Amino acid sequence: MKTYISKDIAVIGAGIIGCAIARELSRFDKSVVVIEKETDVGWGTTKANSGILHAGYAGDENKLRFKLSYRGNALFKKYAEELEIPIKNIGSLVNIFDKSFMSTLENLRLQGIRNGLRKIEIITDRDKLRNIEPNLSNLVEAALYAKEACIVEPYGAAIALFENSKQNGVDFIFNSQVTSIHYDRSSKSFNMKTSKGDIRARYVINVAGVYADEVSKMVGDDSYNIQSVKGQYLLLDKVNNSFINSINFHPPGSKTIGILVTPTIDGNIIIGPNYEDSSKDDLSTTREGMGEVRQKALELFPSLPLYTVITNFAGLRAVSNTGDFVIGLSPANDRFINVAGIQSPGLTCTFTISELVFEILKDVGIKFQKNRKFVPVRQKIKRINLNNFSENNELVRNNKLYGEIVCRCEKVTEAEIVEAIKRGSTTVDGIKFRTRAGMGRCQGGYCTFKVINILSRELNMPFECVTKNGDGSYFARNRMI
Amino acid sequence: MLKERNFDLVIVGGGPAGMASAIRAYELGVKNILLVDRNPFLGGILPQCIHSGFGLKIFKKDLTGPEYAQIFINKIKSTNVDVMLDTIVLNIDRRKNVTFSNKNDGIKSIKAKAIVLALGCRERTRGSINMPGDRPSGVFTAGLVQRMVNIEGYLPGEDVVVLGSGDIGLIMARRLKLEGCNVIGVYELMPFSSGLNRNIVQCLDDFNIPLMLSHTVTRIYGKRRLEAVEISKVDKDLNIVPASSFEVSCDTLLLSVGLIPENEVSKAAGVELDENSGGPIVDENLESSIEGIFVCGNSLFVNDLVDNVTDDGYIAVDSAVRFLNNKDDYRRNIDIIPGKNVAYIIPQKISGYSDVIFRIRAKFPAKNAYIEIPEIGFKRKEKFVLPGELIFIKVGKEKLEGFKLSNKKIITINIKESERYGCDC
Amino acid sequence: MGVIVKKEVVCVVCPIGCMVSVDYKGNEVIQIIGNKCKKGVDFIKEEAIDPKRILTTTLSIDSINFRRIPVRSNKPVSRDKILNIIREIKKIKVKPAIKMGDVIAKNFMDTGIDIVASMDINE
């Protein structure tokens, strides 16, 4: 089926950065299409990272990736409100086990002050540290405490940006991998061949994650290379009495912030990521990797309840050989903008990156007019609130399905699942990322068949055609006679 | 819609434990009884256990799971027990307020004078055993596949590997084979199977499905759908034997790696749990650490036979009725400690004033063993000890007289053996 | 005919699970070796000559709450016939209302056993 689409701007990649760029562009009058090879948004690096908004003290301010993070934190908080992205400000501790690292902490603290952080301090008083983090190892000598650090659901944020972009006129095409790009000089436009058909656009923004360098090469740009670097994670069950309060880092290393231990915004504890070169399609966890993560996490929290691990997964960092973000006009074509190598602190920079990209597009000569129909707010799917019966029963009165609990572990109702389908989810993982159904301690052991039945009913799709995450990932082989 | 707000007895869970409780409560004259279940039907796990082997003890018949359930469903129909289906209990507090949710009532709270927890159990997952690899579809817990096949009517795949030789894994290996799947093999981490011999023969041997002991799945391969698993041999300490790994192509992996008593609601209520059994700490009356809250069925510990679950349902309600009638049951302050080769014992506490039935779960198989309770001088020969077969020991209260006089508060139960059962079978 | 067959069977009457060696000719058992007691002798004989099993499966049913109805053989069936029976049984379509014990197929495939419903499905 050859579909022919022609737009002003094409964004390749619907991860959180791609969706943020799309949303920024949707404020204006140019037609935008986002081309995504997966079935849903955020299924690359976005769905498998630590979910941290760094306070903004780290790094070499000559690097773009650190420069953009300074304002990134504050900007994210601002947008999170209008997009109804849940955020929790819990602070972060960079822990050191050896006084010899004190100067490193001090440098970070000073950098933070220079960047405008107000609540950043070094804590050497053990009691004060225990007050903040009662279960932190006694071997921690001191820690840099940055109160402005936050946790967020990265895929939830991508979904919010996707929904708002769609609402404001952006087109999203899924299951479409770009296989070649041809620039036509006469029409000054790019013709992209995808698995779903041809797409034409005057400008292309390449936000293709670990594959960004391969996309660049399609226009003859080999100015950078992306090495995918895998990080494995373990997720622990929700612990009733708060075992951990803030984001906890190891002493700063050379390549990476190291394996961290942090609560998630949903109440779990996540540990990871380790750091290993991998191939771009390798998202496997390994015994060695998980062992490394466990060991490092125990160094910070010796009594970490590892027996409550409920799942393990891995994500890929897109690391550019330039050691920094690659954001700017491609040297091969000045209508092709690279937004590549978005490794840590990429999530924190989500909105500073999208701002920067917009500025770049303006500089290239695009005359943007305001989109008069732009709606800045988006509402997240209403969930039941166990502390407020009357609010819930109001929900149930309007929609009976709010009384029907499907996922027992996470208390997700049928109403939320149906709404998630209305908002574009066609797979079990899509439902999972929008509603949390299947993310609890039983990992979908009870609710999976229910979710499949609901998808089957709502999308008029046979049970055996419902997939976990797109083509080929069916659950049931066939219906029994 | 539920009209009542106050109940004498609320039973959470309408499986065999809950149904037995409801029927017993009615027979004993309890007035307002509410039985709640999350499914649109009663029976709990039984309707999907279509195989036979149920009721051999209680009914002296070889019944299928659905038949066993139907007998109790029919009995309940003849009572005035209020049955609320498609309803999930969200919370229970110490004062026995029960919060539930369903389409008709929304979220509601009711008050109970006494509660029986009969929530059954859930399955251990891939994540909880830290299995590495990719995350394709096609990896299921055995119970989920049992539901899919027997109730929803869908086959999961074609080429099946089963991890875990407990009964559910064996039963599902047979079920899938009978439905035309290629069941490649059953792999078991331990050097012994925890399933019944009958199931090894009738599920595996009958169909030439290989069973490999001391093997486990060490890696999952598959981009979208499962493509293969890596199997490795383990040594006696359950460490992977180097260079023993091999790959098996398959599209379906069934995990039968353990069951965990379901206790989220119990925890929320503040009921004390036993980390050995995974369920609440109870006394000989099956009463939990909270007065008026009783526990039975797989929610208390994972049972082998549904017949015992039914019996426990009766015991729990006998106690609940005594509680409702303000009959003073003695305080339980003697701790029962699992000793040698014992995984857990129910009850965990006793008063010493009544007869007790100890339900003992062994850790490892043993031949020519004996059960020993040194503090009361009890010893019983047990020719054959299997983890998959619960041991019942009835101790009359006379035997406990002497112990009570000693003022000691701890009783240990050991399984000692003269010979270790290994792979010489 | 006049051939003596040797078979290994596992007795499952008690948890010991003795591995028993059975020699038989036609329908007559000549020798049993390996059993530790006499409790399982009848079972062992049948298991060697003509092992029987209870057959259970599900059939398709068109009802409001259920897509499948569990069914069983009322008596044990020859083990070797089971796969065949299950293949044939699928062709039977069941309609509510059905009660536990209702005969769905009498003397199925001339085996002398009936296939009966395992539960009630009323609508």
C-alpha cells in the first residue's frame, strides 16, 4: 500500500525528544508528520531509562548536553503541569565512600551554584544524612544533596506530548521505518521511503535514537557515529514503608553517572543502569549485568530488599563519538537537522532541546505563524483514587467501567484501558505504558487475558491477532475449535 | 447492587476455600453472609482445572476441578448467602471495614463482624526469578495459559517448553500436547520433581515428553515472539555448570516456578505474615493476628489437595462462629518453629489447650524418615517424604499438657532421615 | 498370541511409586517384579496390559459467559485411544443449557464410555 504524504516538516522518531519537538512545532502553522518505526511512541530509549530530571549541576559546561540540562529541569516542571505529567521533586544524593572525592563534590556544588541552583549542599554529618536516607550505607562518608532533582515517568511524558501534538494537528505514522532518503534539489524537499509508503517533507528532523547515524548517512552525512550502550535495570516491588527517599548516585565515574538506586514516581524502586557496549538491537538482560547492578546497588543500600524484584529490562543509550549531543544542521544538507546522541541527561533536556530545535528551524529561514487553534493543555487518563470514594463514584456514575478493576496489582479499571485504546493504543504494551496494567507484582499473570479481550473487543480484532508490541508478538497462536 | 452495609461474615474469595466457608457458615446459622469473588463465576481456580484427581479424599470420587466446584456452587444456591461476583476487594482494615469495587456499586465500604480470607494464590513470575534475556511475547506463567486454553479457548503457541515440574507444569504439558502442540520437554531446577508421581506418569511418560532434572532456563531469546531458550545444567548447589548450556528452539515458554499465597489485602489490614509459608500467621483456629479475621485455602499456604482446602474452610468458619458468639478461644502464645528439613508449618502459633492438626511442608524428599517433635516427645515414622505432599500430624491436647506445665513457649518440628533420596530412582 | 511381553510400569497407588516389571501374554499376567506391597497389583496389571486414563478436554459452547465447556469421560478410557478421541470429540458443538453430568455423547466411538459435562452452563 503506497501512501503518499507531503508535509512541511518530518520528524523521524517518536521518542520523548521527537514528541517534544512535534509538540513545540504544533504551536505553529507548519504541517508536521512524525515517522516512527515501532507501533507506539517512546519504545526506544524513552521507555527504558532512569526517569530522572537532574538538578543541573553536572558536567563540563562547554558540552551541550550539560548546558541544556541546567534550564531543562525547571522547564520540564513548567510543561509537566499543563501536560499533566506527574513529577515528584525528591532530591538527589551523590554519595562518596572516600573523603578523597570531596573535591569532586565541591566542584559539582560550585557548578550547581553557577547554574542557579539554590538548594544544593554537601552533607558530611552522618546523622543528617541518615535523616534524609535512613537505609543508606554507613560507609557513605558524605553526599552532595541537590533538592531540585525530580523523578518522572519518561514514557508517560512521551505519551502526554504525543497526545497533545496530535490534538494540535501533528500526524503520527507508526510501523514505518525510513529505509532511504532522497533530496530533490529542484523541489527542495526530501523524499523518504518507508515500509508504509513514501513521505515527502521540506525539512527533516532526525531524532532516530540509536539509529540516528544510519538515518544521517541516508543523506550522505557521516559526521558522527552512534554507539549503542546498554544499561540493565532491575525493578523492585512497591515497599510500603518508604525504604528510600531520594535519587541515590554512586561517586561520579569517568564515563557514566554509574548505577543508581531511586524510587520511581509510581512507588517502586529501580536500580541500574550498568554500562556496556552493545549492538543496536540488543535489549537483553544478562546474568552478569544484573549481578553487577545488584552488587553496586547493595553498596549504597546494604539492606535493599532484592527478594522483591519483580522484573528486569534493558535500555540503550545513543552515545555519539563526539562525546556530546549532536544538534544542528547536517553538514550534508542544511534542511536536515540532526538531534542525535541524546544520552544522559537527555530526559532532563527534553524541553531545552525542543526549544533549541525550534530556534534552529527559525534560523534556517522557516517563517512560523502561530497556530491559532493550539491547545496547550492535555489531561491524563483519570484513575481511581482510593482515598476519595465520592470522587470515584462520580466517575462510576458517568462510566460504569470505572468500577470494573482489571489489573488487581495496580488497581487499573476497564474505563482507563478503554480510554487508552481511544487515545491510540493498539497493543498490550501500549495499554501497559498508558495505564500501568501489567506492571505490578504479578506482571500481568492475572490481567493479561482480560486486557487482550478488551483490545479485541474495542478494536474489533480477533484475540489471536492482539500483540504485545506490534507485528509478530502475538499471544495466542490460534483459537481452539 | 448491594443493599446491605453490615454483615456478620464476609468471605473474600469464592474458590473452594471461600465456598466451603460460606456453606459451613450457613449451616451453623450465621445470618448475614457475603461471599465475594472477582470472576464472573464461582469456583476460583477450579473451573480452569479441567483434569481429574479432585475429591478423592472427601467424596471418594475422582472428580474434575469444575465438577468439584459445581457441587459447592449447587449447595450455595440452596442457601441465602449473598454472592457478589465481578467484584474486587481493594482493602480491609483492622476494624473489619471491607472496601470493594464493581461496575454496579462503584467503590463501596461495608462492615463485617468477622472475615474469612480465601484469596487463593498467585504465580511466581519470570521477573521474580531474575531470568535474563529478551522480552518477547510467548513467555507465560502456566496458570495464565491454563486460563487461556480452558476458559478463553486459545492455544498459546506450537512448540512448547515447560520450566518447572510441579503439578501445574505437568498438567499443562499434557493439556497442550492433547491439543496438538509440540511439547518439547519439561525442565526442572531441582534434582527431584515436586509433582505427584501420578502426574509424571500420566502427563509426561504417557506422551514421551522428556523430563530433565537439575536443568533450568538461563536465557530467553526472541525479538517479538519467543524464538528459543537457553537451557543449562545446575549442580547440587543450584549453580550453573559451565559449558553445559544448549539452545532449544520454541515459541512458547510456560513457567511453573512456584505459587505465592495472595496477601495484599491481608497486609493492608495489618495481618502478620509468615515469610516461610508466604501466608498469614495463624493459630489452630486458623485465626490471624487480627481478632475476627480467619484465613484458609491457598491464601494461607499453598495446598496440594483441594479436599484439604475444603476442610480448612470448615475449620476457619467453625472458629469464626465461635468468635461471633463471643466464645472465648484461648490465646495462642506457643510458637511452632520449622526445624530440620521443614519449609513451613501451619499453624505457626498454638494455645496448647486444644487438639492441633499440624500441616507440615518438607523441603527435600527423604526416605525412611521420621517426624519428630522433641518438646512433646512425639515421633512418627514416615516411609516416604515428598515436598509435594503435605504431612498432617494430629496432636491431641493431652500431649500438650506436659509441655504447658514447662512454661516453655517454643515447639520445634523436625523431619529427620536415615537415607537421602536422590537421583537413584 | 503366544508371545510374552515385558513392560515397565510405575505404580502410582501410593507415593513410593515403585517401578515394576510386568511379564504378560495376551491378557494374562505371568509375573510382576519390583513392587514393595500388594496394594497396587490390580492397578499394575491393568497399567501393563491396557493402561486407562480419565479423558478430559473442553468443547466449544455458545453461551453468554463461557466460550468453552469442560467435559470428561465417565470412566477411564484406553490410553492409546485418547488422542484420537480428543480429535474427534472437537466436532461436537454444545449448546446451553447444560448440567454437570449431562451426557454429551453416549458410547463415544464405540468405546463403551460416555462423554459428560463437568459443569452447569445455564445460558
